[in-house]
Amino acid sequence: MSAEPPAPGPGPGVLDAVVVGSGPNGLAAAVTLARAGLSVLVLEAESTAGGGARTLDLGLAPGLTHDLCAAVHPLAVASPFFRAFDLAARGVDLRTPDVSYAQPLDDAPAALAHRDLERTVADLGTDGPTWRRLFEPLAAAPEAVIELALGDKRSLPRLRGLADLRAAAGFAAGAVLDGTLAWNLPWRTEAARALLTGVATHAIGRQPSPTTAGTGLLLAALAHADGWPIPAGGSQAITDALLADLAAHGGEVRTGTRVRSLADLPAASAILLDTTAEAAASILGDFLPSRVGAGLRRLGHGPGAAKVDLVLDGPIPWADPRVGEAGTVHVGGTRAQMAAAEAEVLRGRMPARPVVLVSDPGVHDASRVVDGLRPVWAYAHVPADCPIDPTRFVLAQLERFAPGIRDRIVAVQGTPASRMGEHNANLVGGDISGGRMSLGRLVARPRYAWSTHRLAGAGSAPAAYLCSSATTPGPGVHGMAGLYAARSVLRDVFGVQELPDVGPGVGRATGPSLHDQVA
């Protein structure tokens, strides 16, 4: 069902909403508001829109493009916003590998997480039945897991039956067990332990901890459900679909427009900030109550990620060739080795063997291979704002499990954590999580307040909202922070209680509606 038309704006020349930042959350907010009939302007500091979902030619090889940040997108098909938006129906070609992720090990066969749960169970041998008991209920009801992980942390989870209740209970129990020092108790083999820890490293933090365990369980459950898709042509395909829908409903995007203060913004009834919490405080300045500004600045930043972009003249020569089938490879060795490396990062020291996440999209998307050359991206976990070029550390880790890879390198470019913000101002010091992550900070994000998105309410002029990963539900290409902020704007400022359809076509949805999915 479509939303009611909004009340008229406050006057001629005044926009209904201006969004600062064009990452997936900012665009999700803009699309939702434009679909509700509001006038929307998006301002982006960079020359291209998309934030962490951009694909650009870095000049490393003619015609070759690299994903600037995210490259593999389980949440882009699983989150309520993207389920309703329906990327596939909009022509985004999502390639889903049969092997979602892999964990290479020294002098032993790699551990593989197949999309097929039973193949994973068979590969894990002794630990296969335990893996099934953990993930079968989660993969059977992924919407319940998503509800727990990507909910607004203020509404009761909408669980719709016994399968959802089993999934929710299994997710909670798994996060408690794998997030504590009891994490080794269920497992007998290193393969299973390392496989679960590798996927948990998508949240940079202490191993074990409830935050990293919850992230690992969510992503592993999705790996056995809808899988981990790779957009053909790169992440830009997701951004382009959002931009096309925004334009079709009257929204506008202006790139190359940096916003430093309210003086840089046109008049609008609502301001939505797809920025870091501290940047939001700086832009809004004295417009914010002092306690709100202080709360935003206290969120701070977590550890960093440093990136290495490679051009290879062939696939990565993994010692275990099966690893090459995976869309994502977690490079770090055993559970203990990864935990030790992450502990070094949290102490502010560069680990000799950092955890590295790797993807070779050309394995599943031949269009990414140009004249026999292919892009490969890798992220290393490093201390916050670390100035060290990560290249030699990443190459050493890759050579450890893919001997001979150096012979296939045509070009390489390393970006230290301290420079990650140069192409995306939200990546302060390499923090790809939008601020410090902890169990408490997933609920009180960015500050201790009931309304996590509203910064200055509808009684002010203008109303101001945070819509980035610095607020609930946290990081990831899911659009949910933008959706929740847009929902608040519609309710607070325009009196619209029902979310609009965002599915393909004007004013209609072909898939599940947002209203049905989001409380």
C-alpha cells in the first residue's frame, strides 16, 4: 500500500528534505522520501555518488575497475529495504557463488562454507552435525535473524511462527556461546573453529566477543540462505539502481558539493546526515543542544581497515584450488592466530600477520576481466589511523596460502588506514564501521537516547536526523539506517505514518512491501 501524500511544504523555494552523503544509507533515505512524494536533494562531496558502494577505474590497468569498499553483498538482498527495492527486478545481475566464503589453513585442506548447508556439513566431518544444529534453524528463517540484527533496536522483533522463534533463540544462544571464552567447547576441529571465526572478522574487534560473534552468525546464516551475491560490473550497479529510482521520482543528486556547516545547505524542512557522528555534530554546530553534540562526539572510532588493490594476470593460485571458488576468502589461519592478530590491532600495534579479507570478482563475473587482467581487492585489519602501507603485509599473507601470487601481479596499490578517508570522508582513520562497535554501542548508537536517528526534532527549523552506519542498526550495505531515519522524518515532520512502496514501478511494489516488513 502506498503512503498518503505528505502535507505541503513550508513555502516556495524550501525543499522538503536534503540528504548529506550518497552512500547506500543516504540513498535509501532519499529514495524512501522521494517515493512518499517529497522534494529531495542529495549532496555528495566526491565527484561520484555511492560512498562505500562505488566501482571506479583507479588507473592501475586500462579499462579495469575496482570496488572502492564493499564488493560482496549478502545484506543487499536480505535487508528489508533491499528486499522491497528488489535489485534483481531492476536489472542488477547478482552472481551468487556456490561457495560463499573460504578459510585457507596451513598444511591442511581449506574450510569452505558452501551455500548448500549439507555440503558444508559433509566437508566439516566430525563437526558437521554441530554446524548443522547451529545453522539449520537460522538458514530456514533468515528473516528472523535479519529482524534481530537489523532491527531498529527500539521495536519488538516481528517473529511470525515457530520457525522464526527457533531461529531467534538459536541466534541468541549462538552469539552468547561463540562470543565468550566458551567458544571452543562445541567444536572438535580447527576447520570449523577457523571457518566461524573468519566470517566473524567482518566486524573488526575482540575475538571472542558478542559483537563479532553476532556478525559472524548473521553472515554465515545468510551464506546458507540467499548466499553472498556479487553484482555484475561491481558495487556501482547497486548505487546506479538507487540513483535511477531517485531520479524517476523527482529527486536530485549534486556531486562535488562538500558540506561543512548549515550555511552550505539550502533551506529544507528536514536534514538527513549520512555522515560520521562527529561530522554531523560539526555540520549542525550550535543548532544542536550541547548534550546531543557531546553525545555524537563520544561515539568515537574503532580500529581501521587498510586496502590493497591488485591487478593480476590470472586467478589467485591458492594452494587449495577449491578456495578459488569462493566469493570471499578470509585469510588469517587458525582461530587462535586470528584472535591474536585482532588483539594486536586493538592494542594499537600492527600485527605481522593481519587478518585479510580478499575477493576476486572476476571468478564469477567475466565482465570484470579485461584483456586477461583482473581486479582483486583485499582489506587488512590494522590499528586506527595507522599510516603503514599494508601492501607487504597483505602480500605476505596471500603468498602464505597462494604461493606464486607475486608472479601474477601486474600492478598493486596500497592505501593505509590513515588515508582511507581521502575517497570517503566517513572512513575516518580506516574505520569502516561508522564508529566504535560494542554490544552497548549497537543499541546506544550513536548516543544514549531513545531516538537514535533524530538529532533535532520537528519542532525545530529544520529537523535534523542521522542516517548513516553511525546509528542503528550499524554498519553494512543494507540501507536500514537510511530507511529508519526516513521513517522518522515522514512521521515527525510530515505526519505520514505509512512507509511508501519502493519496489520497481511507479507507486507499486512487486516484492514484499516495507510496511509489511518494518514495524
